[in-house]
Amino acid sequence: MASITLDNLGKIYAGGTRAVGDVNIDIADGEFIVLVGPSGCGKSTLLRMVAGLESISEGEVRIGDRVVNEVEPADRDIAMVFQNYALYPHMSVRENLAYGLKNRRTPKAEIDRRVDEAAEILQIGKFLDRKPKALSGGQRQRVAMGRAIVREPAAFLFDEPLSNLDAKLRVAMRLEIKELQKRLRTTSLYVTHDQLEAMTLADRLVVLNGGRVEQIGTPLEVYRRPASAFVAGFIGSPAMNLLDAGAVPFLPGSAHAGQVGIRPEDLDVTADGPIELQVTAVEELGAQRLVHGHTAGERMTITLPSDAALSDVLRLTPRPGALHLFDRQTGARMD
Amino acid sequence: MIENRPGLNLLAHLTLIFGVCVVALPVWVAFVASTHGATDFMSGTIPMWPGPHLVENYSQMLGAGVSTSGTPPVATMMLNSLIMALAIAIGKIAISILSAFAIVYFRFPLRGLAFWCIFITLMLPVEVRIVPTFQVVADLGLLNSYAGLSIPLIASATATFLFRQVFLTIPDELTEAARIDGAGPMKFFRDILLPLSRSNIAALFVILFIYGWNQYLWPLLVTTSSDYYTIVAGIKRMADAVDGLPQWHLVMATAMLAMIPPVAVVIGMQRLFVKGLVETEK
């Protein structure tokens, strides 16, 4: 167990491309941090720098009080779960779990105890003598997590561990990872491009874009007060409506802003609403419906209860305090 | 092919049967010859069915050899051949897999040069460099020794490319997982790479064993003492009877015996061999 500190961390590849820059994150002991962003935003690079698989060009990584910039991955006291599981195909599940411990000269009895314990936690006891080839995707994922657990490391690093699973299994495993982390209270750093996964798992989210941190905060903070237009558009599903301020001059504050953001659920249908939505399509989700359309040339989506009346034109009123204003040049939040 | 036309099937089978006959007929004739007496093959008609002298011919060859041609008993020559073939196969695999490991997993100065040096050995088989190689081996005093028989043939890392290809199919994450699991380079090599290349090693072993066993020109050159004659070169010496007719029945018996080890290796390792050549997924 330990805290992790990323201090002005940066990565410049040979050739001068900057993949990551100026990253400052303080991860408390036992905290679950999710790095989220679109592909190519540098989130995996960041994780691999913490793991020691990628060299650090600028700044420092500290695990506990120790600067680990030059420390070998094996000596950083971390365990990593990979996207494609990276199980050793020629070893049985038991050998896969035990391999890291064996290399550390852990006594045999201790290895057996920890492997059995991890197998119990993850319910993979009956697969211990099978080869990874004979397991399903979800089971392999469990084994990969088991390999991390048996090490009892200071921190878990997850690199998109669920993206090879089908949608239903992903939701189930997501919950399991969350429960497991709450139970073990091991500091965790988790990388994903799926904003829903990020929201549901994180104690705190780190939203990355173009190698820089856009915002750090709890899921609700990030959802309610996105620090930039990018975060506003990235977090939340369906995505926030980002309208050009010039197209909706009647909304309060739009005179100074570049973009006005309104969450789809923050718009009410009223008889005299200022926004006129030309409906182009409706998606039924069962519990609610998504209504797509445009107003003054801007695309817009709103969510309505599934029994709400529909017509070709809807007049909408934003709820009070639901407007997000973003700067014209920087895209930063204005209040 | 899922096509199912009887005519096509028949044609395919006829072609295959013809192929088998072309390969098998000389082997059959050799076998028949090895079971007849000394004069039967000189009498004008070649017998097509086995004769009565099978046990006699084979036991003579295995035990005593042919005194007139100066070759030792076949058992000795087969042992020599076996040692040479095994040394070549194992030596080549060891060198190739280690050099492939170095080239794929390490960044070292002059890596490009090392790669090209290995590549050049592809263009320099023994036959091309036979005179200088003989000179080197002779100067080192390795004539008439197992080292002289095998080392010059080991010294080429052609199989490096095969192993390089195998290693490139092993996902990077596996390497990284092993690094995090605390496996150093040699431990990674032993615990992960070797087991994962098992079937490729087996396939290569079959090919190289037969390559080594069938060496003819080089053993003929470096062995002058009959203690180090290999079987393939020995057959040639037996057939060269200067003071009489070649004893074809004994030559053929030797040839039949010489075929057994390669055939045994192929049959014994068939499954791994095929797997090693067709398997792509790791």
C-alpha cells in the first residue's frame, strides 16, 4: 500500500514528439484513479511510465516516498493487468499466478497460500490446473487479475483490462473490479477510453487530452462542472450539447462565451421555451427516449421520458443553473 | 477444396500412387539387393523379391564391415554419423535461438552489422568456402575428430531468421508481464521463450538432423582415419572397390541401415514437426 505521486511528468519520444506533458497527480493510499481520454491522448503512455515499461523524459514518479524513475518494473512493487491479459500460454493458471512470486524467491508454502487465497477471491479455483487456452475471455481476465493480487503490491495498474470482453461481461467485471478494490484497498491506476467505465469505477477521474490533464476530480464534480469544453463533450452519455454562443444569443451569459453547453437531461419542454428544436430523429431506450434535432444550425440531443408527447418542433427551456459557458479561445470553463 | 468429382479424385490418386512408386521402387530394389548373395546381382537378371541372405548380410555389416574397402563396421560409422548429426542439429539450434534472442530483444551497438553478418552466412554454405574452411580445420588440428566434422557445419546461423520470426509473433505484453513479474533476460528466455518455441525447435531439429546425417562432401574431406568415417561417406568408399567387383548386396544393406535413423526421427517427431511449421498463433 502506498501513495503515488506524478510530479511534472512528461514524455518526449526520440524525434521530438511530445506524448505527455506537465502531468501532476497525487494519488492517495488506497485511492482508485481512472485515466480517461480519447485514443492517442497519452493515457497508456502515462501508465506505462508509472509501471516502468516506458522511460521518463521529464519529472518524477514517486511510489510511497521513493522516486522510482530509474527503478526496474519488477522492483517498483506494482502489478499490472494488460488489455490482452498477457498470460503465459504454456503455464497452467496456477503457474501463471505463482510465476512472479517464484521469481522473488517467495517460500513455497507462502506461494500456495496466496495463490489459493486469490483463486478463492476470484472464484477461479477449479481452473487452477488448466492452461489459459482452455479459458473464456472473462476467466482469463480473472486470472490476469489474480496474477496481480497474489503479488500483494503497493499499487495495481490496469491498462484497459475490459476492452477485449463483450458488453455484458464488461459491465459485470467492472463491478467486480470495483468491489475487489474496495475490499483490498490497494491503490489503483486504471486506464480506459470508455467514459462510462471511468465514471463508475473512479474515486477520482483524470481526463486527458493531447497529452495534458484537462481535469482531475470525482466523477460527479467532473460531470457537473466540466473544466473545459473538451471534458464537457467527453464525459456523459449522451454527450453534452455544445452550441455556438452566437447561435443562442438569448441564453444568459452567451454574449461573452464561445460555447454554451447544456446536458440533454437539463432541457424541459415548455410552451414558450426560447430554444426551438427541429426534431430529426428519435431513439427509444425504453426508460427514456433520445430526441435528436437542430436549432439555429446547431445539432442538439435531449432526453425525454418515454411517455412524453412528441412533435416535429419542440420548444425547450434550460433548467436554471444548468448552462455551462466555455471560453472562445481556450475552451476553458468561464465561471 | 470441397469439390467432389470422382474423375478428379481418381486422377489425384493416380498421380500420388505414381509419385510413391517413383520414390519407393529404388528403395525396394535396394532392400531386395541387400537380402541376396554376392553374385546374384551380377548374373544379369535383377531379382525383384527378397532372397535368403538377409540376416547374414546385415549381421556381417553391423559387426565386421567389409575388409576389402577399408571401412569399419557399420555400427561404428552409424555412431559417428549420429554424433555428427546431433552435434550439428543441437549446435545450430543453440546458436540460432540465442542470436535471434539477441537481435529481437536487445538494442546493442552494431546490431545492424551483427544482423548482416548472420545474413551473409546464408550465402556461404560449406561447399562455397570448402577450401579455406579445410585449411582452418587442418591448422587447428581438427582433422579426424568429431569437432572437425561438426563445427564447420554448425557455423552458420541460418535458422536465426526462423526464430526471429517466431519471437516477433510473441506479443510485447508477454515480455512486459514477465519484466513486471521479475524475470531477468535469461530467465525470460528460459521460462517463456524456450517453451513457446518448443514446436519450432522440434521442426528445425528434424530438418537439421537430416541435413547433418546426409553430409557427404565434408566428412569425405576431413576424415582419413576409418575410426571417424560417417555412414554416408562410408557407402561411397565401399562402392569404390578397387581390386574387385563392388559387393552390392553389402553396399545396399548399409544404405538400408543408413536410412533408418532419419526415418525414425521424422516418424517420431512428425506431429511436432507439422505443428512447428504451420502454427502461427502464440
